[in-house]
Amino acid sequence: MNQIKYFLAICQHRNFTHAASASNVSQPSLTTAIKKLEDELGGALFVRDRAGCRLTPLGKLVQPRLQNVHDETRAAKAEAVRHTRLERVPISVGIGETIGHNRISAAVERFRTRLPQAEIELIVASASELLAGLREGKFDLVITAEKVSENLYRISELYDEDYKVVVSKSHPLSERDAISLSTLAETDMLDRPNCEMRDALHRTCADHGHELYAAYRSNRVDWLLELARQGSGAVILPTTAIPSDMGLVSIPIEGLKISRTVSALRYRHQTTRPETGDLIREIARPSA
């Protein structure tokens, strides 16, 4: 199985060094494993050149079959793990770092009110960790705003949400009905490097001749909100990430509509539990 794993890693990265790094193994070990696989299959699987490597005709022939072996083995392992867990296996939900908790937590509570026997596990992680965990069977579903391939994942759109500027109630901008890009360019900003909309916002500002200045940066929304409460600056957040806080004010951006679609992802090569579909429908249902 390690030979197959390393083979697929090379197919993905087209480079032995990069594949070894991604597989957490030394390059000599990876090369030795591939040589053994080639001996078993009766021929070379890769042609190496200055650009990296490419599949031989034999490599192209066996790639889809070895991918199937890998996927089936991973699925079997995931099922075995579920079987050996507690009798009531929790629904494991991976949540993106930038996803607000307001709507999801309310939906989870409604779901458990209807199905009190259900157990739910909520894990917040980076997009790469979530997608890897979904493919490995660690998560039943992942909630994210990342764009992914429909060939690998079943995508259920949950909701759309706008972005707003959040400042403290004592901030000079707190009394405004809307905030222009030019005003934002003159304001100390609290920046989220891991925000999906960050690049689009900065490009839009640049197109209008403005540049946002980040006084603080953090990948944690709670830290940025606390800095906003202290009056340290303004942070742009999706509406579900903005808390009901008497000390904070949320304001739209004048003449600019920024929004995103939040979706639930399921891995196509993994069996979906009926409860998972019920939870997805609950999250997608608008709050009363």
C-alpha cells in the first residue's frame, strides 16, 4: 500500500522530491518503493527528466486501477474505525477557519432537538486539513467556502452571505450608514490572511486607487474581534461571523457588494450516513 501511495503522490506532484516531502518520507525510501512496484508490475512507471517526471504508457495504464485500490482501502479503514468506536458514532463535521458559527450552531441545536440521540463533533481546521480529513474518512462532511472539484466532492450549497465592516461602538466610523473604500483606505484595518475574499477586496480597492493598511493581522476571528472592541481598527467579516455584541457595530461597504457561498462537502467515494443529509438540510434552512 505504501508503494501505491507513493506512486499516486508522484502522479500528483510530477516530481519525486516533492512527492517524498508530501508523503513525509525520504526520497531514497520513495525511490526504492517505486522500484519495487515497477519490478512487480514488469516495467518502468515514470520517465524522469529536468522538468520532473511523467508517466510511461504502463504508468498511465495502471494509474486508475491503483487509484481505485487506494480509495477502496481508505474507505475500508474508515468503516473499520467507525465500527470500533462507541455505539453511537458522532457525526463529525469539519468547519473552515473563516466560517462564522452563528448559523451553524443554531442549526445543530435544532437538529439535536429533533434527534436527541444524535451526537455531533465539530472540528475547526484549515481548508487543506479539512479536505484531507474528508478524503480519509475523518469527517462526514466539511463546511467551507472553498472552491473544490465536483468530480471529487458532492457539493451542497448552504447559504450566501455578505461581508460588512465591524468596528467598536466608540470608533469614529460607528455612526455611519455605510463606509466608502476611500474611508477604509484611511482606517487602520484588522486583516485576516486566511479570508477567501481578502484578495478580491484588495484588488477592488486597488482598481479604485486605494490601498488598505493592516495595522494588525491574525488568522483568528476572535482575536480580531477583541482588537475591534478595543478600538484598534476595523475588520471585514461575513455576517455569520459577526457576534451580537453591544460593543460592536457592523456597517456595509458603500457601493460595493462582497459575498460568498458557504457549502457542505461530502467525499464522493465515501458512504453518506442518512443523518448527515438531514444535518445539511437543517443548516441550509433559513433561520426563523
